[in-house]
Amino acid sequence: MADKLRAQQELERLQSKYIGTGHPDTTSWEWKTNIHRDTSSSIIGHPPLLAYAALAQNEPIAKIRAETIRKMFQPVGPPPPREGEELPVLRTE
């Protein structure tokens, strides 16, 4: 029983330390957003990965970096509405 309690305490410690590990109340949207942002930041932070993405897309590295940073704002779309909230109105300009 002590091992189970120790494992639970270790999990809670890791979840409080690293936001990407989630917690029992983490929604699917939050989880996907964390994964996409982690991947994008890894690509931006490792020049060989960024160069590979630029080569594969036949675009300049600076353009790929800027597009990847822009995608980090809402990588999986807007958050789903909470209970009792109205759907957000999207403007098309």
C-alpha cells in the first residue's frame, strides 16, 4: 500500500512540475494543444529539425520558423465552449 501511495505522490509532484503531463481534469483539447506546442517548440529549438522541415517544404528557414510560431497560438483550433457558454462568433474578413 505504501508503494501505491508513493507512486501517486510522485505522479502529483511531476504533474505540478511539468504542465504537459496533465492532471485528472485535463481536457482532450488541452492535451492536444500541449503536444502540438511541445512539438513545434522542439522543431524551432533544434536547427537541424528546422532545416529539415524547410528543405522538405522547399521554403526558407525563416519562413518556416515564423509559420511554426504562428501555429503555436491555437494549434488545434479554438477551445471548445464550456457548459453554459455560447459558441464564439468567428469573423471572416
